[in-house]
Amino acid sequence: MDFAAELKSLKDQIRYRSRIVTPGVFKNIVISGMGGSGVVGRIFAEIYSKFPVVVVHDYHVPDFVDSNTLFIAISYSGNTEETLSACEEAEERNASIVAITSGGSLARKNCQVIRIPPGLQPRSALGYMLMPLVNTFLNPSQEDIERTHLILKEMDENHSLASKLASEIFKQERFPVVMASSPYRSVAYRWKTQFNENAKILAFSSDFPELNHNETMPLKLSYSLDRFYFIAIKPESQRIRKRVDVTQLVTERTFTAVEPIGDTLLQKLFYLIHLGDYVSYELALLRNIDPSDVSLIEELKRKLQ
Amino acid sequence: MDFAAELKSLKDQIRYRSRIVTPGVFKNIVISGMGGSGVVGRIFAEIYSKFPVVVVHDYHVPDFVDSNTLFIAISYSGNTEETLSACEEAEERNASIVAITSGGSLARKNCQVIRIPPGLQPRSALGYMLMPLVNTFLNPSQEDIERTHLILKEMDENHSLASKLASEIFKQERFPVVMASSPYRSVAYRWKTQFNENAKILAFSSDFPELNHNETMPLKLSYSLDRFYFIAIKPESQRIRKRVDVTQLVTERTFTAVEPIGDTLLQKLFYLIHLGDYVSYELALLRNIDPSDVSLIEELKRKLQ
């Protein structure tokens, strides 16, 4: 499948109906994953907090993990060494384990395995990995899912906004800094990683209101500010919208505003995620770079063995 | 107090003996704080995980917060609006509240208040804010604290390594990217914020092994890589040290290595934190910028009211 087709599959992924079967009694949730699989945990932890949700992107699990923990291992390939290591530790601590994977060693674990379709790059399978968590814990309506499908479909047909953003970043070879506030901070991080993985450029994410406490002065006084392209995802909260405006005022800087489309969190979240997918994809094309190329990561993995 | 004197006070701050009096029974810890006060929660969450520790840098607390939560509000001034808002929500949920502050509204809360000395910039009071948590939950030996004191004192007397790093960043006006792995990821974030607040430049942090999953390709293929200065804090784990080496190999890039000094986590953590303090301070001096200037943040706060 070519990379454009992978991107276009997201609208169908959100119809994926799998869910975690009753996981028993638990008091906290730990989600382990790296890169394109790991961002799923970050997104979920930001939109669901009825239990403490701790996201791990490392070889080890926190000390508190025990039989009261629902441990969710997410690895698209099923062979990510960090995630397998964390999962083994969680097993030793008698946590309830759920694996979300398309195959590999993780699919052979003696636990509930949610086996998602193979054949994509992990970063293009976000819907397959996220929806089982959303279905289980947030239970969206069929109407919400179909409306989200439609929003993504429309973007597949027309993403001129994404092309415009990509072109503005490209023409002066700038580095995107994506600024967002709750519940879209992890979306800003997803944009950063998509710029990294698809367009192969350095990119950064930052969040309101925290950034006001440290990045306000540099946004006016740093050197070479013209090398950065600041994107601000429109905040849900009026109080933080004012912060975005006042920050631009006192730093005499303009952020490119990106506004979520949709009526519900699910719709807006996936709209924003997919927009970032297309901006990074279009930027790769402008740079004449293959967005699907992961050769250096493969080389790194070989040399680590 | 001038800013150099503030920095030099850190070695004495680590002798601060306050601790949380028996907080009763709790099942999770939520730490709220912003900027220079907020980084304290991030550092603590990384070195202590016998309970789920969730760090909040926003107006609101997670849904799970209830009477089983130990809620620790950290605001040096005691008047940070986000922290006060989060603290009010935690009170409404009947959490056990502890405040760490030098005064303001937070000091007048009807809860356990750890009242730390006033008169510093929040970012220069990290020891006062962190040590009550360390004393309560990690109980370091007197010898460990005195050894840490000595390491910091030696750096106050000679920080030629910091001057060298600052000079390398300054001479080509580069943007620091500080890379670290557990248990020093929050230290990399602290360096980023100190570059922001003291030297008034944009700066970034990133962490191993996660960065291998997204930043490997851009570290070789991004444009304008010479505008960044990559600093890698030496990993504790052999497996991640190898990752740092192989990443440099496959991307044909060199990271400046920074090695923690000390025998214990406490010593190494404070050594690294203090080194970042000095690098950012020296860079401010090279830029002919007042490291203590927070005028734009004050202006922003006025305009938000």
C-alpha cells in the first residue's frame, strides 16, 4: 500500500469495533508503547482520567504496578523491544495484561490480545490502536463515529489547508513548533512526530498554559526566531484562548491558528490528528522525500542487536 | 539578591529538612505546579513510583482525584492562578492537600503548608520545593545530602564545563536540544526551561529510547541541522548508552556528552540540574541579557487580568 492510501485508511479505522473484554477490577492503568504506537497512550491518558493513567515509553514499568494494574501493551509490530520488556515486568507483577498488536511476539502472549490488521506503518495505524481504548472506556455513539468518518473523508478529498501550511513551512525551511492545550496536547506531540517521521525534519511541541511560564521571554528575545513556524491549535477554554492572544501581543509574534472541526471531542481530535498527518505528508513531497522511508531506524535496530 | 547568588543558594537548599507530616492513607499522588515550580513535580514523578504520581500543569485536576488522593500544590509565589484553580478542585474532591509555597494565597489554605523561604525567583528555589518530597518519600542519608552539598559547592567555585557549553552554543547561535533517559528526562526538561528563562532562547528536550522512534531520520535528513546543539546526558543503563552511540553512528551526528558526577541518584540529579543552571546563566551573560529578567511574563499576567 502506498503512503497516501495508508493515510486514507484512517477514516475506516475509526469504525474498528474491538474493545477490551471485561478487564476485572483494577485501580490504575499503565499503557506502554513507543513512537507511532506510543502516542496512542498519550492521547488516551489526556482524554480519560477516571483512573490514574500512566504512560510508559521505556523498558521498565513504575514500582506501583501490581495486581491492581490494568497494563496495556501497544506495539503495532508486536516486536518493539522496549514494550516487550515492560510487558514482561508487568506480567511478573501480576498485572492484568491486554495487548494491542498486529502480530509478533506480543500476539503470542498469554493474555487478551486485540489483534489489529497488519500491513501499515505503525504511525498510519493510530485508529486501529486507539479505538479499542475509546470503545472500552468512552463508548462513543455510532452517530459520532460516522460523523468522524465523514470529517476524515472530506479531508482525504480536500486538504488544501494542510498543503498551505506545508508550503509555508517549506518555503523558508522552518521548524514547526506546535502549541496546544488540553485535550489536544498529545495531538501537538503527534504532529511533531509526524513531521519527524514523514517529512524528516526536526519539529517540536509545546503546551499552554505551561509555555507561558518559560517560553514567553524567548518568543520575543531568542535569536533566529524566523527559523521557526509557530502553529497554535485553538484552545477549547476561553481562558486559554486569551492566553494565546496575549502571548502573541506581548511577544509581537504571530502564531498560525488551527481550529478543530467537529461537534464532539472524538471528531475534533481525529480532525486535528489527520490534519497533522497531511501537513507532514505534503511537506515530505515538497522536500522530495519518501514519507514512508524508515531505513535509518531499521539500520539502528540492526546495529543494536 | 543577584542571580549568581540565587544560583549559589542551591547547595544550602538541599539541606532543607522539611517533610510532609503523615499524610494519612492515600492511593495516588497528584502534583500541581507551573514553570519553575512545576518542574519539581516532573522530577519527583520520575524518581518515585511506589504510587501512581500524576503531574498537572493546568487549571484542572484529573477525574480520578478523590479522598484517596494526596494532592501536592507547589507554587513558589503562592499566587499562580493555574495551581490555585487546581487546588480548589482538589479540595472540592476531598483530597488530602499539602501546599509547598513561600506565601501568597496558597499559604493561607486550610491544609498542611510547607512554608519555604521567600525572596528568590521560583526557578532558583528548586531545592526548597523538591527536598520536602525527597525527605518524605526517599529519606536520603545525612551523608548523601552533605556529599551533594559538596558537589554543588565545587560547581559554584568552578563551572568551566558550563562556560564551555554556553560558549559553543553562543558562537553559532544554536538551539540546544537536551537528550536524556530515565531517571534524567525531567532534568533535560529543566535544562530546556532554564535556557528559556535565563538565556531567553528557544530550547528543546527529548528522551531516549523514545526519540529513536521518531527523531532518528530527521537527525540525518532535516534541513539546517547545524543550527542545533545536541547535548546527550550519559544514560545510566548500558542498553541506552548503546542507543546513544548507534544513533550518532547512523545519523553521522555528534552529540555533546554530559556525564553526571556523584555516587547516588540525589548527587547525580542535583549535579546535572546545577550544571544546566550554569550553562543557561553563562549563555545569558554571553548574550548580554539579564538572566533574572521576567518583564514579559509580568506584562502577560497583567494583561490577562
